[in-house]
Amino acid sequence: MIVRAGRSSLHAGWTDGAGDADFDLLVAAYEAGVSHGQNDFSVFLPGRKIAGYHALFQRYPEIVTRYDLIALIDDDIETTKLDLNRLFAIGRRYKLDLFQPALSWNSYFSYAATLVSGDRYLLRYTNTVEMMCPVFSAKCLQTAMKLFGLGYETGIDLLWTRLTDMPWLRYAIVDDVVVRHTRPVGTTKSLQGFAANERYDVQVDAVLKRFGTAFRGFVTYAAVDRRGQLVQSRFLIGLNSLSLWRALFRTPLNWTQFMRRSTDYTRHCWLRPVNLQRIDVDGVVKSVRQPQRVGRRLMQ
């Protein structure tokens, strides 16, 4: 488990309490003075989040050969050791390549699909896993790492479920594990290299344009219920999403934001394409690197 941590990071609570953690914690600090536990690994990597992950994997490539699952968790996630142990266990049990815990109803969120769906489902299969708290299989991360060095700090999470020819039932939101996102989205924009008035969607559009694709919406298209049965009716999953309206009085978002995002989720369940077609990431990465090689030849 890797956290890009500032001085107000919540990661100390992830390993507190009785019992053993079924994971190692690596604190990749972007600010000086970040504390870490006696048994935690620690490295200082100032700067932006995704650029920091890229530097980390360049410096320590053994991460993706030593571990079978690697989580990249934001430092404003409130959770426990037992929940994280269970999250990893569910990922292994269902042979997931990329997954995330669900968010509590009192979390700040960008997509209502990431909120816990109630007590009906163990997990929901999805076309998107956002960069707030993804867990990758080592194989999936090795492929996704090609996106980390392109200079983008947002938008690449809309692509990393589209890097394989076998995406079906491989990506999920785990409703059995619920964490809380404690800070409003965009709080650390300046630390990620964004200008004060720059919007995330500008960079998202640039990412999609570079890869010649579009994002039609966050869709959960199948689920595993609490009895372990596979649910493949998008209509039923959409109906269940209406239960999120009960979160209206617990959400930290204003009423308009919450209702717009929750109704978008229901509409996407019913109407939007799953959109998991593979993209040519290798071609794009090669085109980005080619001018750099030409430039070095000219300098020589």
C-alpha cells in the first residue's frame, strides 16, 4: 500500500490497533516532516501526485515484482487495518485486476457510483476505477504505468481500465469495504501542478483527445450480491442506485451537486455504453518519446 502523504495525512490510522496488517505500507511523502510507523517504508518525493508515483516506480521497479497487489491511496482517506485486509482479500478471491473500496455517504466524491450502494451487493463491476484509492494487480499496474509518465495529473484513470482485451468482470467497486474521503475534491490542486483557476476537466479533455477516445460516464454493469450470486441486470442495478437518495441528509455536498451526480449514476446504469474497448497506449507513448530521442541526437 502506497500513500502520497502530506503532514496532515491520515495514514497512521491505517495500521493502528490489534492484529496484523496483511500489507506493507510505503509512505511516499510530498512534504517534509511526514511521520511514519516503525515498520513502514518511507521515501521523500516532493511534487505532484502522479509524477511522484512515476518517479517512485522508476526508482523502485521491484515494487511490481515483489507484490501481487499494489494500492495507491490518497492521504485523506479514513479507514482501518481490518477493512484494508478485507479489501485485499476480496480482490484476490474474485481475481480482480483493478478495484477500489466504496465511499461512505458522508464522503466528498466526484462520482456517485463510488458511494456504497447499501447492503445489497458485495461488489459492483465497473468501467472506471478512479485515482483516489485504486488497488492494482501487479500485471495491471505494469501496463498502467505507461500512463504515469505522460505529465498528466488527472484523466489517466479514465484510461487504465482500457489497456487489455479481457476487461470483463475484472474491475470493481467493493461495497463490502467502506472508507471515508475526508477532504473536498480539488483541495490539493496546487500541489498537483494546477493553476488557481484551472479546471480538472480541461486536462481530462486533453488526455482523451490525445488517445483519440471519449468517456461516456461511470457505469456499473454487473454485481455480486451478498449471497455470492452474479447480477447482470443493469436495470436492477440502476433501480438499486436510487437508494443513494437516502444519503441526501448525510452528504457534505450541497443538495444540487448531490442530486445531479446521483441521478447521473442511475441514468448511466441504464443508458450509457460500458465502453471498455482497448486503446493504443503503446502507440501514444511512443509518439511522445520519439521527439525526445530526436532532440538528443541533434544535441550530440
